[in-house]
Amino acid sequence: MWFKNVRLLQFQKPITSKLEQLSQQLAELAFKPCPKSLPSSYGWVTPLDADEAPLCYADQGCILIRLRIEEKVLPPSVLREHLTAEIKLFEQKAERRIYKDEKERLKDDVYQTLLSKAFSKSSFINGCIDTKHQRLLVDCASAKKTAHFVSLLNKCLNNLAFTPKLNSITDIMTQWLLTNDYPTTFALTNACLMKSLEENGSIVRIKNEDLLSDKVLTFLKDGNHVTQLSLEWNHQLRFTLKEDFLFSGIKFLETVKELARDGMSETKEERFASDFIIMTQTLQKFLEDVLPAFIPEENKILATV
């Protein structure tokens, strides 16, 4: 349940659904196993470790939801191998080369046959609706899968979750290293990724280095821009900030873990509730700190809703 990534979105309209109503809305697009004829299926499942649990869990204004994505495993190499064999068999029987339209139909037939027999794998994406700040936090590094999550949620809520307008993340991170001037609750760690803005430009990976060293400064003065920056926040979180405003590889540090241990409860349900409150409150405070650095002046209200 502890988020490892955060993609931040803002709701267009306030979330007014009661918990029971929200569960009913999610149930309209609940997960159904992938049919034999389709390559994938996705829908909402309970975020709790119980089959009959509701489709959302809420505490102190934050609502946890979970999307399940089931995908058939059909490697392109397997499809090519079977298609080649079928084409060879077709041409032997017809005693001629296969026509283009026949090849396309045969490819579709082979694809559907293999798809119906393919194994499937499932992945899960957690999201947190912060009703106090009207935000959506998605625990997913993949932009494509996040888009699936957001699209499905928008349909359920008849609302729109969108990425807030931001200043250039790359420019801001680059200036932080050039000027050694960044928010006081942040600490630089020892890794970053830089890219040249030129076409086919170089990529510079820095690891286990002082990010304020002359070596790093030289790369920056040569025209490289920071696209990933590893940071620590307030002795509570360590993460990598990426150019698309993804907070990835989030690790909750010892001060947060101590709170979780102090709140250790007797039952699994009580521990889950305690961990959820600690995680969401930590992320709320983190975003209150980080957003003002990236939100344009005219949109500052988004950072303090």
C-alpha cells in the first residue's frame, strides 16, 4: 500500500460523492476477467486484502482505490513463428505465393488463435483521492497505464482529473544545481540524469557524485539540462524527480517508519489503517512543500487548496 511513485493530478470539479456512492460508481466498471478474444482487460478491485471488501477505503478525507490490469502474454516472436509456418503451409497447398490481403486475414486468424490460448498476467495500480485538496495521486511509473487509470476514473466520477499547469521541471532542476538554491526542506543526494537539448544530444548519468561539484557544473555549463534529480525531503522521503513531474522510487525514511512502528496495532486491519493515515499525511505535507516551486504564479491556489 505504501506508494512507490506519485503522479499528481487535479480534479476539475470538487469530489462530492459519499463513500458508498463512490463504491457504486466504481462498481459500474469493476474488473472482469479478460475474455479469450481480447488482449487485455481492466477495472476496479478492492484495495483491501479481502474478496468481499468495498471498492474503496477512506480515512481522514483520503480515499484509496485500486485498478487491476490483466494482459495476455503473446510475444511478437511467437506470433511471427506461427504466422511463418501458416504462410508456408498455405503456399504449399495453393501452389502459389500468398496475396497481401490473404496474409492479413491469416495473420488475424493466427493472432486470435494464439490469443485464446495465451497466459495472462495482472498488475495493480493504487490511487488516492485527496478530497481536502481535490487531488488525485496515482502510484504508477508508466504514463500509459496512468492514462488508463485516469480515463476509467473520469468515466466513473463524471469528472476530469488533469495534470496542473507547471513551470518547466527541467529548467527548475537545472537552476537548482547551477545556483545551489533550492527549497530548504530539500536535500540533494548523489545522482541525476542530464541531457543535451541538441538533436541526438548526449546523455550524462551522474551517480555517487557531489551534485554541486565542478565536474557536474561543467556539464551544466556545456548546455546539458537536468531531466532526473534524486532528492530527499525533510528527512522523511527519498525520491527521484523526473522531467514529466513523476516522483519515482519513493522511499519512506526512518522517521516515517518509526511513526508506523509506534502506531503498530493488534490486527492487520488496524495496521493498514494506521499506515494509510501516516502515508497520506506525509504525502500531503510533502506536496504542500514541493508544489509552490513548480506551480506558475497565476495558479498558486492549486498548491494551497
